[in-house]
Amino acid sequence: MCEKLGFLGIELDESRNAAHANVISADTSPVTVRIIRTDEELMIARSVCGVLSLGTQENKT
């Protein structure tokens, strides 16, 4: 996703990126690029359940 963002000062470290490190920017980069893991499909499903008033398994006891 960051290939074309070099004009913003983003420089990636390919080995960090390949290793799925938490920080994938190069040491020489003026910008720090961090990886934030997320489960977008789960968040969408929870939002839909909330809109439909179905709740989620977390809310049911």
C-alpha cells in the first residue's frame, strides 16, 4: 500500500515488511510506518448486528 508514497518521506524496509514486523519503515525514513492488525470483517459483522439489534455473542449471557 505504501509503494507510491515516497513523496511523503515514506521509506520501507523490505525485510521488516516481509517479516510482518510491527514497524516496517527503514531506519533512514523520516516517517515511521507501523502495522496495526485488524479484523475488518468481524468489525463489519458486529456493526451490522448492532444496526439490526441482533447483538453479538459477547453481549449474550
